[in-house]
Amino acid sequence: MQPEFAAGARNAVRTCLNIGPEDRVCIIRDRPRQHIAEAIEEEAQATGATVRTWTMEDHVSRPATSFPRSIADDIIHFAPTASYFIGTGQKGELAFRMPMRELLTQQLQCRHGHMIGIDDLLMQDGMAADYEEIYRVTRQIYEIVRQAHTISVTTSLGTEVVATFSPSLKWIPCDGRYWEQGRWGNLPEGETFTCPQSVDGLIAAEEMGDWFTEKYGLLSPPVRLVVKGGRLLSVETPDVQLSADIHEYMAQHPNSNRTGEFAIGTNVGLSRIVGNFLQDEKFPGVHVAFGNPYGFETGADWDCPSHVDVLASHANVSVDGRAIMENGRFLV
């Protein structure tokens, strides 16, 4: 194992998924991130667990726009208790990752670490953070927001939104501790999220998820997204190609432009935005996603095959009138 990955791999294996000798660990990786997958594989083997790996490019050409039956059948036969996805993301590959994650977390009830977009920096930064502290802060914020009616968000870049919430939709604490079968989270971790009832206002998005982060990185100036009644109304950016890509993405499905996630980042070990959405969404701030509301967790009664997050970091956040964050610093 590359020594600089040791702390991150240890957190991913022992702290986050609590891997032990009784576990059967499935690792799905791609070739660009094979070195990171090998570090996690080595750490998992050191616990005494049985580990098997699948490399995407051995089964499907990229971009992978479906999850091959050959991998699914092989994984079902292996019967894993825990799993990781460790790889990069390309345009259209949600069609690979979503059925993969459903197989692992819902059908097979694996404890799952989803590391889409992981890179060397994140392994040494967000994955090497103090996950006991991340767990404590995430749980504390979750207890505050889980009964929220309204949350207001502003940023110095121009975000000004109000989100409303239904008591029938659940908040999910992504506390970095996935010790129960069927639980999963993105690693590096630290957030709590739900499906909002509605979002209204302006989001000045400094970064976007899915394949946007690979193509565009940090957005300067931020793209201005006007949202009304939980639907994206307009996109304002001087980048003509970015505007076209966003409009194309939001036109994939009738719910692609619908707000399906509202989340507060709780990884207090992060000191800066680095240009990788997998980690940056965990920085204390807010991100909103358009598309899939993770209904099997939140209880939302609608679905969508797309899901793209937009980031408003260093936020000021008030929950039912109570300020809980100022410029990305928790006040509680």
C-alpha cells in the first residue's frame, strides 16, 4: 500500500464499514483508480476478511451505460456482506452505478462505501479526517434538522433560498459509520440529507456533481440557478457549453429538474474546497440535488433516473429561524 493512503484506507475499512474477519468484501473499481482500490483491498484483507475485486473495463466499455448481468451474477454468487465502488465517473454512468448500488444495498443488504470520484488528494484529506468527530457533529446536526419546517440559506456568492420540509419525509444522517447491513454512504463522508418538499430562490452553484465535476471543476463565476416550487426555472452562466449541458441534463426525465435532495455538509475536518464534488459536498455548507430523491431512504413517492448536486459552500444556515451555521462554521 502507498503509505500516504494508510490513514484513509484504515478509516474506509475499519471505522466506516467496520470490516472484520467474518466479512466477504466486494470491490468494484475502474482502472484509473486501481491504486486506491488496492489500498482498500489490502486493508480489508488485513482484517481477515475475504475480498474479491471486479474491474469495470474487464466487463464493459466506458462510458458504462448499463450494469452488466455478468458482474451482477458473479457478485450474487459471491454473496458479499460489505462492498465498495472505487472509481471515476463519466457522462451517462449513473445507469451503471444506480443499479449496482441497488443490487448491493437493497437486494444483498451490503454495508457499502460509495467512492465515486475518489482521488489521491481525497484519500489523504477527507478520508483521513477524524471520523469520530464527524460522527458526533453529523448526529448533532441531524437531531436539529430532522423536524425542521423551513431552512433558509444564504452565501456571499449570492445564494438565497428557502427550503420547506414534510414530516413524512425522513432525514438521513450520513455520519460515516455504516455498521448495519444495508446502510451506505459516499466516502469521504459527513452530511445529513432529505428530500425537500420544496425549494425556492436562487442557488449560486460553485460546483456540480455527477460528471460535471470532472468536466468543469470549480465554477467561476458560479452558475446561477433559479428554483421555484422545487423546480429549476432558469440557468444563468456566461459559459455557453455549461448552460447547454445543464439544460440537456435537466431534460432527461420529467423529474430531472425537480429538487430531490437537500443536504448539510458536516465534515468539520475539511479546511477548503478542492474541486472534487465527492468531498466538497461534505464541507460545512449546503448542497441541493435535482433528480432522484433516494425514496427508499427518504420515503419520497417519486423517482428519477438522474441525480445531480449543486454546491453552496461557506453558507449561512437557519433552521426554523435558529442560526446553526455562519460562513461555513457551525454555531451549535
